[in-house]
Amino acid sequence: MADSIVDSLKAGGKKLTKPRQAILAILESNALPVTAAEVHARLKKAHAHMDLATVYRNLTMLQELGLVDPVGLREGQMRYEVRHGREHHHHIQCRGCGRIVDLMLCPIKKLTELVEAQTKFAVEGHSLEFFGWCPQCR
Amino acid sequence: MADSIVDSLKAGGKKLTKPRQAILAILESNALPVTAAEVHARLKKAHAHMDLATVYRNLTMLQELGLVDPVGLREGQMRYEVRHGREHHHHIQCRGCGRIVDLMLCPIKKLTELVEAQTKFAVEGHSLEFFGWCPQCR
DNA sequence: GCGGTGTTGCAAGTGATTTGCATTTAACAC
DNA sequence: GTGTTAAATGCAAATCACTTGCAACACCGC
Ligand SMILES: [Mn+2]
Ligand SMILES: [Mn+2]
Ligand SMILES: [Zn+2]
Ligand SMILES: [Zn+2]
């Protein structure tokens, strides 16, 4: 596991438990954002079964530490992906099969200044997701 | 109520029931996106009480007809706003007080072509929301 | 090894949204 | 108007995605 992750955990007063390591291993092995239930299922398959509540608690904590990013695709459940070593980016999901593709782009930086000037908010984050039909479902 | 809405309902084989009219009246009287529970509460206050399930069923149906747009702000519940007569736009929500402000802009049109070329998806929609701190919560 | 603090499992609890079904109601044709 | 029928509603129960309380357990620094 990456040193930076261990450092962040330590800095946050968190312990490097075995269940936690297993969760991070699953997250790091996945290029696309996964749900808590998916993490839970893959853990079981990898003979690292643990309670779903533990998965949820860890995902929440990793998010608070800024180690994973939440991805909301209006599926009724959240997805998560590790931030470690990856550029800020967005996603597109097929309305037919649910397939998700990374979009390694973000057009929002310039816009943020405009939004701040217009609303007087201090912008801290944004969510940009596309929906459509993938080639197979077209 | 707007003719265009009545026409859409008719075209979809839907009836113009009294509960449905009341829901549409609430939606049209709200500039900002509202939750199903909020619609339900305002209906009761307007002496048009109905079951929450009816509110949900109608919001889903109106969304399918393209008369209302869903707005997902990661609050654990969806919001909805009427599309009728309003430009496509996005929102910013304060992380402190939850206040929502309309952003009458959308920078996504040009980007859509880029996304389609890159992924071969047929883009049908997108979601863009900002999060931050409003002047009072700063 | 020991102690203290953070973690986990398990079971129960929430909150939002959905569903089954019997009962109405709007819409349309006589 | 009256009848017919498909859609809509109320009510209660069910689902689904998380969250929480609490007792047992596992890191980590000493
Ligand atoms: Mn991604
Ligand atoms: Mn709006
Ligand atoms: Zn971005
Ligand atoms: Zn847009």
C-alpha cells in the first residue's frame, strides 16, 4: 500500500487494521468507482469477509480523510474511488447497461470563479456526471 | 396550469386528476428544487393532503414525461423542479446551511461533443452541481 | 506484555422510496 | 347523464441503502 495513504491514516489518528487494508486493496484494484455492496462482495470473494457496516464506516472515514472520492450517479446508492495518484475527473454512465467510463477531463476550474463571483459562495467542490447510451446499448 | 403540461399528460395517456393538479401547482410555485417530503408538506398546508406515495408516483411519472427535472445534491434524497418555461441550468448548495441557489448557466454543450467523440456514447443528459459555503456560513 | 483508544461484528434502527391491492376517479363513448 | 374501462389513489407493508449502539477485540506506543 502507498506510503501516502498510511501517512494520511496516521495523521488522522486512524489504525491500519487488517479489514481496513483489505478494503483499501479492493479500492486500489478497481479503476472505476464501486459501491459499498460491491466492495463487500469482492472482499468475500477474496476471503476477507467482513461486515457491511465495517465497509460503510471505512468508506465514510476514507472520504473524510480525502483518500476516496464519492461518485453519485443517481443509482440510489453511492460509489467511491480512490483518489491516490489519479487526476480529478468525471464519469459517464450508460442508461441501458449501467456501464461507467472515466472521463479524464474537468472543464470546471474557470467556471468556478464565475460561480463564486455570481453567488458569493466559496466553492469547495462540484459534481459533474454524464448520462447516455453506450455503443452496445445504442 | 400551462397548456403544454396538459398536452404532455394527455399525450402520455395520463389523467388530469385533482391530486396531480395540486402537485403541479406546488411545483410551479417553487423556484428552487423541492423534495417529495416538502411537496407533501406544502400540499397539506394548502389543504390538499394526499398520500406520500402518490407524491412519489407523480414525481416519477412527471420526470418520465420530461416535465420535471431531478436534482441530486447528495442529501440522501432527491429534489425535483418543473422544467416548464425555464432554461436548463444548475445549482450550488451551501455545505453549512443547505441553501440552494440557481446558476443560470451551463458550460456543457461544447463539452458534450468531446465526450461523445471520446467515449462513443450518445450523451443524453448530465448533472453538474457545486458545493461550498454561502456568505452567511463562511 | 500492558493499557488506552480506535475498530469490528452483530443486531436493531432510520429514512427515503417502492409496491400490492382493493377502492376511486377521470375520460370517453353511447 | 350512464356505463365502461384504464389509470390513479390510499393505505399498509415491504425494500433498500445506509447508520448506530454496544460489547468484544485489535492496533500502537511505551
Ligand atoms: Mn473514475
Ligand atoms: Mn433550479
Ligand atoms: Zn471537475
Ligand atoms: Zn448543463
